[in-house]
Amino acid sequence: MAFPVRVRRIALPLLALIATTPLVAQTAPPPAPQQQSPKLPPLQPVAQGPDTPWLFKGSDIPPDRSWTYGVLPNGLRYAVRHNGVPPGQIAIRVAIDAGSLMETEQERGFAHLLEHLSFRGSMHVPDGESKRVWQRLGVTFGSDTNAATSFTQTVYKLDLPGATQAGLDESMKILAGMMAEPTITPVSLNAERPVVLAEQREQPGPQLRLGDATRALFFAGQPLADRSPIGNVETLQAATADMVRAFHDRWYRPDRAVVVIAGDADPKLLEAAVVKHFSGWQAKGPAPRNPDLGKPKAGGPLSAVVNEPALPTLVQMATVRPWTVGNDTIVFNQERMVDQIAIRIINRRLESRARAGASYISAGADLEDVSRSANITAISILPVGNDWEAAVRDVRATIASALRNPPSQQEIDREVGEIRAAMENAVATSRVDAGAKLADNLVEAVDIRETVAGPEMSLRIFDGAVAGKFFTPAKVQAATRKVFEGVETRALVNTPTPDPAAVNKLAAAIQADVTAAAEKRGPQRTVKFDELPKLGAPGKVTGRSVVLTDPQIEKVSFANGVNLLMFPNNSETGKVYVQVRFGRGMSALPSDRMTPAFAGDLALVASGVGKFGQEELDRLTGDRQIGLSFGMQEDAFVLGGITTAADLNDQLRLIATKLAAPGWDPAPVARARAVMLASYESQSSSPVGVLQRDLEGLLHANDPRWASPDRKDIEALDAARFRAFWEPLLASGPIEVQVFGDTTADATIAAVASTFGALKPRPAAPAANINVRFPDHVATPVVRTHTGQPNQAAAVIAWPTGGGSAGLTESRKLELLAAVFRDRLLDKLRSEAGVSYTPNVSTDWPVGLPSGGKILAIGAVPPDKTDFFFQLARGIAADLVANPITEDELRRAQAPVLQFIARVSSGNMFWMQQTAGGTLDPKRIDAINTIASDIGTTTAADIQALAVKYLRPEKDWSLVIVPEKKAN
């Protein structure tokens, strides 16, 4: 059963301009539901009957009747339901029960290749036309329409925004044609084969090799050990149209297909669409037999070693067991919940040791059902430095202690409390679960042969386990022993340098007696909010005004200078978003030297509040809906969290106290340093890693505010320097609080008054450093190298634009220019030339700075195709300057952007992002009213004018990342 705390699975915007009559009327958000009692009626098992939906055969869990289930005469199964989140959208999933484990040796990679061919063309659309059809319907290629091939399943995904009857009908026709009759010809195969090979080439080599080696060890003797969905070069190059068609005809059958639709439409209409378009699909030939996926067997190697210098030293362990399919019953799920409690307790203990300065940076255990091949208890360990033997010993000692000694009821109750709090929140917010999420959950359940249950049903099953006394020390200890039993325990270590003895050392380490190293644990005391440092008396309101009327967002000012932006609304039931912007952000940092700012996201929150470190804060907030995150923007630092109306006051109190009385625990700083050093070399291991490390610094003319720290900077990081840098920044500069969500205006004002309004007036922040420079034009590209695969490279070209709130209208039109550029580059570089799988064009406009924006084109290409990339990109840019785009191109650029805005504007995060900083810069809020018209009224002439203004060849800057030359 899919429920909110299930285990992680292994996984080696003017609408009138673009829509006609919607399937359902767009209405105001429904009223918030009445507060539910946490005491739900006991769950009773249900008996099987003729009306039992196909997904629930063999289960006694009451079926989720929000779904309509059915089976067509040809064997195709379907499930449809109404869901209005986001409004007007319909999420469609078509799952084929075939992945890489169904391939023969000569068909390696065919399931994934067929996925590509199906999207390229089919019986109802010519080559490449499906993308254009969906763009005209507002679909964003790559996010709203996508597909994924796994070991056991291929899933086609379409999120259809602003769905109309005609749009749904056309989309279902295309999808049905893709399944039944994709275009598989020598021409289409030869056109798409290079794209698949490019996708394979662009994968990060070290990570790929590590994943392959891990599967080879953990699943030795089973097909999963050597069946990556990406396939291999030899079989892909040898593929013929007849061979691929044979694979399609064998596995793409209606009796192996499931269609799932969740959307803003009458379920009867959705069901009729399935019947209309998929009933004519008929299987070809006899049904194939599912392959034997084998079972883990003892007797093979227990350990393996890989040497990937680009990756940190790390250890992965797994206790393997056969994958079995049992009935997905209430008791089965309750027993699995006990297993999860056991794992959570171990992980809590491991994390506590890591925070205190253990031999490992991080370690964790997980339960995984892997591709119908094995059930495993997986353990991942990231040692401090290279002493992996000590890390393995210490992690195993923690596990050994849990095996020998039952946990305390206090430990169990903490985990039960946190799980129940999360489940209660899921029940409260279930009305705003996105249709795409619900569809994905059901597709996953089909793949792993389980059912689905709504949040309320999951909570009732969990409460039944509590009432049935499933969570006792003895039962949790028994579950701990069970999840660490299996056929064998196997382990793999990555060492940066070869060690001939490492295989034997690791085998010995995972079998050594660690009882002498077992940890001792004492009781953990309860922590209360009243123990936080005290704030002052509640602040006085000095002003209140409406700054935006649709929707109505208000500004409230307090006597101490704090400003509040609030938007009380119940569009997202049970959720309240809190964002606190303070100081000047990156504008407050020096531009002549590297600072400890780079460690802020890793160590600032973890450093604690007052006398409380992260351990105490976890106990303080564990069974509450209170979060604490940190980020840096151009013009502000940001602390935030997602909470509920009941927890809003304490959420605000925690953040306010973090500013007024921050903690300075040195351990998180040391841990942050260790994390960055452990991953430092991996940044050089691929073009993507080098881009992530160097690109923003280069695009800001090596301004250290955007540059990544080098090894010396990281090694020099210590707690004293970290505190000396961050302490004045936390204590100075303006504060803007945003509270958007399911609460009331009075409650919000009172909560802010008693927390941020109670702070002492803050000194002004240092003058903002707003000087930002784009790099000078270069006649030849800047060169960076990587240490990864010799067939990988990347090419980047960028043009400077602008920044600031005064130019927001122009920035929105630039989104359309970038969309047209992206579509042309994708067609030329990927679909036609097959040189790159992931070319992209984006635009960035920093609202908090007067300059620093850019249009950026990027492509992962072979090393000998970088010049070809620049030739194409500059050619497209020159044509956009010289010639107006077609009306069809304009529509295909506008529709997805407008639909995206329509969808995200139904949520609070959109309005928070648009209004952020508006108390200091009202132009940001004023510009919100023109978002739709800025995009919807843009003309082809506007696009050309922007191209003339910005895509100037004498201003562009370019970069290549090529393989490092090996010494002879």
C-alpha cells in the first residue's frame, strides 16, 4: 500500500488567449473543511467481491473510491478520478509493464529506445509533431510531457494544462497511437538512435560505474545485476527497425498497460476518453512469459571495491532477501510500519553520533523493494576522510546495539509521534494534493504490486497499529532483527586510490564482532519552546494597507521597523508558508575576497538557537509542523518554513529567536567542512560538475560572491571564522516577514507582533554592494577541463541582459525569446543532429540587482562538436535578430508560459515569490498586475526587438569544458 511514510524506493500562463471552453468551470477555491477530530473510526477489513477494483484484488484494505477503476475487453486496465489541483489540469499516465529486465541480450536498451521512438512519431502524428501539438495546448516539453524507463516499467507522462474537451481528445488519441503503432522505421530509428547514445554519453561516468558495480554485487546471479535501462552502445548500434518492432509487439500489449488519469474533469468524461481511444488497441501474437528475475543466493563475493578518485570514499552495504509478492493487507502494512520505526530509531542514533563528531559524516539505513528482484536493507556510509574501516565499525556497532537491546518506549513514542503528525498533516492537506502526484503514486503501486490508500485511510491503518500495541520495545527489537536478517550481507567501498587488500578488509569489516564498541544511550529529556531565549514585549502595529487587490495581500508595519506581507487564504488547506527576508543578502558580501558565506546553507541552521543545538531543535519540533531552512538571494538572506495555523506562532518564534539569539555549535561547521572536502574532487569529474562549480563565478567576472570556494578556502573554514562572519549579518538590516496560507489576518498579525515585532530595532546593514559585471566578450571560448569520460564535453554561450524591478516587463518577454531559442536549438542539436540530449536556453533577470542578467545557451556535446554547437547557437541568434518569428512559434512559446503561470498562481509560493522584497521595493508588487499582459500581448516584432537589443555578437561570452589531457 502506498502511504505517506512508505519507504524510499531504490532508483540506481491571459488564459483567454490560449484556451477555449474548459472541461470544468474555473471557480474560487472551495471553503476550508471543518476541523477534523484526530480520532478516526476504526478500520475494518473488507471482503473480496465482484465489485472489488482490480488494484485491490487480494487485499482487505477498503478501496479508495475516489478513483473509478475499470478493465477494457482487450485487457487494458485504467483508473480515473477528479482532482482540481492545479485548476484546469489533467495528469495522464500510461504505464507499460516492460522495462530493461524484459530485454534479451541482443535487446539491451530497447525498452528505453522504444520510449524515445514512441514520442518521436506514431500512427496519428508525423515525426516530431506531437511536441508541437502539445506546445499549442500549453504543454512544456520535458516537464509536462516526459517518459521514464526503469528495470520493470515504462511510463509515459502528460500533464495537460488548461485542458479542454478537444485538447483531451487529441492528447488521448496521440498517446493511444504511441502505444499501439509508434513509427518504427529505418529512418526514424537512425534519427533517434544518436539521441539515445547522446543521453548515454552524457551520464556522469563515475556515478554510473559505481551504480553498475553496486548492482553487480548486491544482485549477483540475477538479471538486475547487469541490466541498466540505458542499455549499451553495441546493442543500440546494432538495433534494426525490425528488431525494435519485435520488442514492441511482444511487450506493448493492452493487457500489460495501465492508463491513469487524475484531473479537473468529470470522471465519466475521463473514462469515456480511455474507452474511446484505447479500446481498439489489439495485442499482436501470444502473450509473453515474464522473465525469471531470480532470487539472491548465498555463496558469492561478500565485498567489492571500486576506485573512483572523482568520488568520495564511501561504503554501501545491503542485507539481501528474496522479493516476494504477498497480499497487501492491513496487517501486512502495520507490520511494515513497525519495521520503519525500527529503521528510524537506528537512523536517529546514527545521525546523533555524526552530529557529535563521529568517524563518519553521515550514515543511514533504508528498506527497499528493488525491481521485483530483492528486498534489501541498505546502509550508506560517508566516512570522515578515508578511514572507512572505522566508519563501518562504528555504524555496525550502533546497529548491533539495537539488535541486542530493545529501544526505550520514549524512543518509539518519538517516532510514532512524528509519523502521526506527518499523517495528520497529510489528511489536512489532502484536498490540495496535485493530480500529477496522485497519478504517479498509483502507477508506482501498480509497478510494485501494491494498492493505494488515501491519507485518511493510511492514518487509520497506523492508528490501528497503535491501538493494537504494535509499537512496543519487544516488537520493535524483533523488527530490527528481522530487517537485518537475510540471505547475505554484502558491501562495496569506493576508495580514491587502489588498495589490493581492500576487498578482504571490507569482507572482514562487515563480519567482525563489534559488540565491544557498542554505544551507551541515556534517556533524552523533553525540550519545550518556553526554554528558548525570551523575546521582548509584543510590538505595536504602526501601519496597515492593501498592496495588492487581486488577490488581496496586505502590508503591516511594526514600530521596530519590521514589515509583514500577509495573504490569508485556504487555497492550500492546512498549509501556512513563512518566509523571513533579512539583511542585504549577497549584496552585503565583499567582492574582493572569499568569505564563509559558502557554508551558510550547510551549517547556519544546524548551529542552533540559543543553547539548543540541532539535536534539541529536532526534539522541540519533531511532532510539530515546523521547519527551518536558509538561503541567500541577491538582496536578502532568507529563513523559512512550512507550518500550520496551530503551529504558526512557534514557527515564527523559532525564526525570530534564531536572529536574536543564534547558537554557535562548532560541530556543524566541522561537519560542513568535511562534507565539502569529501565531495570536492567529484566537481571535476564531469562537465556538469565543472559547470555547477565554475559557471556562476565566470558569468560574474570571477566575483567571489558567486564563485565556489577552492580547497584552501574550505580547509580554512572553522567555527570562529564562521561565527565572526555570520553573527553581524544575522543581527543587522531590514526584516520582511511573509505569511501566506491557511490562517487568519488577526492570528497572523498577533503572531508576528509577539515574535518579530518583539525584537529590538536592528542597526542598518552595510551599504549594498550592487556592482555586478558580466565577463568581457572573448574571441575564443574560455576553457575548463574535467577528469571524466573522454567523450564528454559541454559548450556554453551567454549574452548580458539586465536586472532590477523596473525591467520586469522586459524580463517576462525575454522568457518568450528564450523559449523560441530553446525550441530551435533542441530541434537542431538533438532531434536533427543527435549531438546532445539536453540542450537548453534560459534567461535570468536578478530583480534584486540593477544588472547581472543573461540569456544562456548550453549543451552537453562530444568534444569534437563544441564548434558545431557555437555555430548553431550563433546562427539561431543571428536569425532571431534578422527575421521575425512565425505566429505559430510565438503561440507555442506563449501558451506553455501562460499555462505555467496559471497553474503556479493557484499556490501560495507563486505569490510569495512575486511579492518578496516588496516592502522595500514596491515596484515588484506593482508589476504583478501586468504579468499576463506582458506575456500574452507580446508580438513577433517584440521578440525580434529583444533579439536585436541583446543577442549582439560583440557582447557574447563563451565557454567549453573538455576532457583533461592525459600525461603520456
